[in-house]
Amino acid sequence: MQQTSETAHRLRARTFTCMGTVISLAVPTDAHKAPQAAADELEAATAVVECLFTELDSIFSLYRPDSEASRLVRGELALPEASEEMRARYEEAAEWRLLTEGSFTPERPDGALDLSGIVKGHAIREAGMSLLALGMANWCLNAGGDVLVSGSPNPGTDVPWRAGIVDPADRRTLLAGFPLGGAALGLPRLGEKTADGGTRAALATSGSAERGDHIWGVTAGAAEFRQVSVAAADVVTADVLATAIMAGGVPMLNRATAMWDIEALAVRTHGELLATGGFRR
Amino acid sequence: MRIRAAVSAALASAGILLVGWQSGVHVSDTRSAVAAAATGNQASGTGITDSSGAASSESAASSGTTGNSGTTGSSGAAGASGTSGAPGAAAKAGGTYDGDVVQTRFGTVQVQITVKAGQITDVTALKLTDAEGRSVQISNYAAPVLRDEVLQAQSADVQTVGGATVTSDAYLTSLQAALDAANL
């Protein structure tokens, strides 16, 4: 983060609550637009994102007794009769279970279907596509600590967004930083590799610090990590792999860094760090 | 008879494998049929080494029959040694060899190995660049680091904060909430 904080472009942010957390959308203020027009644009964009999150939550929330997911868990509905959206997410989650050799799973230990591990990432992904479809090139979407960005906080430049990662031992401080974005999402230029960490659009973090141990380990090394952050080109990959590494410990961490084009920062139970090159100074 | 042929075939290909690993080194081992096949091939070992990279089943078969009792290197052996994976090992006793050009997610990769006395003594990257000609990191793994070795960030200097999912209650006292409030 040697980038000096030249925030010539002030950010504007809007937030809403969904899926038990807070989602915030930040965009740089545009000097070429009338302030009111820019504010209206952000307002409208936030409404689109909120609508999308709310709709997915109404399908997948296990906190809502009337959701489709809750009906599935209660056995009132079988997966083959479930909505296309439900089946698509199940299929995606099942694929990730194979790819992570079971470290990521769409099922709770008691066998009940639980797609919440993939739904938030999916919602962020869909929201990102909607924002791009609205013609917005520069934005930062943060859903309860998982981040997807597009473009730059300084429009017209390739200056990346600067993300901080919270210290699980003291969430008032930051453990590390990571540059995100700096190039248009979904338009990777040929040969633009992300080994330097400058062009990843998504950062997801999984941990036991905030919500308690809602991640269940599949191996003996389950409690190896307190927090795992993964930066990747897309948010579902980052989110799923962070969850998988949290559950699968060091073997899954090594597998993930070898198989996927990601950067990872893992905090061990006693605070020691493991980091890939992109997270190192 | 069929079983015998299969066993002979297996022995013969095992022998060829042994030669591959040990050619240039003395085969001091004199154990039963396998050793017999191995030493038998050892006699014509240099011939195999000089032949083209992929020792075809033809040359494998011929060496099998030259070496020892023709029964071992019968038609069954020829087929078996062709598929046993022995040729690479058997043929390459020394020198440098270029691998195939492989497309990976890190770009185009090609390696060269140096073999001495049947052992790989060096691996060199011939091509290890992406489309723009920059060299890129190829082995990505998470290593232990100290806190001051990771990318640093101050809360005043970031635009967003990542962390394990915060509940909407916890959000109120989070750094992200402070950032959002500053940008409202």
C-alpha cells in the first residue's frame, strides 16, 4: 500500500441491511456530473442491488421459516421440485464440494441442505453484473466483509481500490491491506496476469471471529485457522475457497493456492500468518 | 500359457525399466529373472541410449531378445514393454532434454532437464513468461510470514474493509461502518 492517499475523488456510499449483515456500495464522486445526478445514480444503483439481495435472501434464508430453503430443510419440498435458482445454486455448490474434496459442502453436519456458504457470494456476483449493466464502471461493493470492486476509486486511472483486512484479534485494527481492481471487471486484458496482486476484483474472508464457529471442519485440522482471506478474480471463487480453507486447514490452503489463481492470507489460531506472494510486501 | 506370457512380459519390461535407471551404473545386482533380463539389456544398453528419444516397442523387443533367453522377450514382451512407460527412462541415460511447451494459467511454460547417469541433475525453465514477456510467479503457496511482512494498511488509508462476515449489530462498531459514515 505504498499508494499515498491521494483521495482527490471523494467516495459516496450507501448501505442497507440484508442476509443478517450490512451491504455497502461506494462509488467515486464524478466531477463531470452534477452532484444531484450522481447522488440519484448511486441511489438507484443501491436500490437495484438491495432488490437483488432481498430476493435471494427470501429464497435461501434459513432464518425465514417461509423461505424455499427452509421448506427444503423441513422436507416439505424435494430438490427436484425446487426452483431453478435453488437447483442452480445447489449444482454450483456441489461442484465446489468436488473441487475442494469436501472442504466446502452445501450440507450441514446433520445432512440438512445449507447453501448459505455460496448465496452471499452469488448475490455479490449478480449485483456486480447488474451494476455493470447499469453502465457503472467504478464501484466497490462490500457485503459483510466480502468485497467486489470494479474499476478504480480514481475514475479514468488504473489506481486500485485499497482494501484492508480486519485483525481477528482486534477488529478495530487492520491486519493487512490488499489492492483490488484497477481494471474493468470481466474485461481482463490479454496477458494481464494477477500475480502482482493488482488486478484482482474480489476479496473474501472467512473466520470464526464474528459469527462464532459456523464453519464446520471436515478434517482433524479444522481449528487450524482463525481467519482466512482469499483474493481472486471473481467473488464466488474467493468466498468458497476462503470457507474451504477455513474448514480444511493447511492441506486445503496448499491445494487452493496450487490449483486456483488466488492470493491467500491465513491467520492461525495463535495469530501466526501464512501468506502467498501477493500479500507480502 | 497366456499367464506365463504376461508374467514374462512384466518381467521383461521391469528389466528395461531397471536398465533405464541404472544404465551407466554397474548392475551389480544378480537376482533371478529380473536381474537376468536387466543384465541382458545392459549389454545392448548403449545402443538403446543412442537411439531416438522414444524407444519404440520395436527396439525394446529387440533388446529383450538379444539379451537373454528368447522366451522372455517373446511377442508378449514386445507389446508390454511398448506400453510400460519404460522407453523414456531406458532411452535417456544422459544429456539434456526439452519438455513440451505447456500452456498454464501462468503463461507458457517449457522446461529442460539435464540427466546424468540416469538421474535428473537439473531442471531449467526455458519459457516462463506471459504474453507480455514478463516473468511471472509460477509456484504460488502460502508461507509463514511475520506481521510486518504483509502489505500494510491503515484504516485512514483504505476504502473498504474485508473480514469475516459481520452481523448487522457488529457492523455498527466496525471499521467499515466508520468508512461508510464518512462517505455518506
